[in-house]
Amino acid sequence: MARRIDMSVLTDKNRLVKDELIPVYRVDDRTVAKLTDPHRVAEAEALRLVRAKTSIPVPEVYAAYTDTKTNRGVILMEYIEGQVLRDSYARSTAPSSVLFDGTYCEDPVFCAELGGFGPYKTEAEFNEGLIRAMNLSQKNTWVDHATRLVRALPKHKIVLTHADFSPRNILIRGDKVVAILDWEMAGFYPAYWEYIKAMYHPDWQSGWIKNGAVEKILRPYHLEHAVLLHMQEIVF
């Protein structure tokens, strides 16, 4: 029988991250519990796939389920000792793109409620989703121009993508990356999406940006970034 925990043991006292918006708890010496919306339990499948099919370091998943009493998704996973990378980066790391579960496109770039966008069969359909997001926010000549820019983008391979690759989701021990965390936004996206999301409203004064860490780790897509900056400004 898959492991379950008593939800009453998850208190502020054993909260791993001192942030109410990040419900991650230390259960015991080897286990972390992450609470999430029930539909986001699919993050566990992303972690399992990455662990099984790539060399990217991720926590082992012990169990994933929905707690019926609280209607919260629960992911029990391996506790890995380390510190979160923020204003520096490990020079030896070059993680590849990773993941998808076949559900709606919930990336916050679309700025919509669950189920509002996707899934998409082609990049052209994905682009139309970007355009729809802009039109839901504004209707003006700027949106018309940005629409033409999006439709003029070149074609890309659709690849498995983390979609939230940032210093807060990279765990290091010394100069070694020991885990890439937080795969709840993972999905199949155009190849440029990992870079776009890594550059999405970053801290421009951080070492992550000033030292060029992103472009040393990920392939840069400057053209696509320039186009998507229009979309981001329109939507937000």
C-alpha cells in the first residue's frame, strides 16, 4: 500500500520553507511533503519521468495522492540536503529541457483560469493561444502588432520543459547541483520556452543575470524573447 501521512503533522514548526505560499514540510529525516492543488499532483509523474529517463537530478517520489479530508494534493518525496541557489550558479551544470502530462496549459504567462488554454497539438495552435491571451487583456493596435510578431515566429521543436527554471528551484551542495526542484509547471513547449521563462521578470541585478548564468546553462532565444516581451507587457 502506498504511503500516506497524517496531515496534522504538517505544521509551521516543520515547514521547510518559511513562506506561507510554499507549503513544503520536512516529515522525517528522508521525507518531504509538498501540498498542492489536486490536479497538480501530476508533478509527481514529471519527477518520475525525469528521474527515469534523464540524468537531471531530482528528488525520488515516494507517493502522490489527494487527501480526501482536506482536498489537497500531497506529494511525498526524498529530502535532499543542500542550499537553494540564488545569486550564484554552479559552472558545471547544463541541465536539458524536461516535461509534460497531457493536461491544460497552465503557465502563468497565459494569465488565465484553469482550463482556459490548451492543450495544443501544434506550435501554430500554441501561438494562437498566446494571441488569445493578449486579446483577453487588451484590444488595440499594440495587440494587433504583437499578433503579427507572434505569427511571424519561426518554427521550433516541441520539447519537454521545466518551465520555471530559476535560482530558487536549483539545489546545490558546494559547487555541485544536487536537485532541480518544483516541476509543477512542466510540459511540452516550443524549444525556446525554457529560456523565455528563465528570463521572465528576473532580478536584473542578481548574479543569475549579471553573470550571464542563464545563457551559459540554456540556449538563448533572443528573437523569441523580444517578441514575447510585448506579450508579457500586454497581458500583465
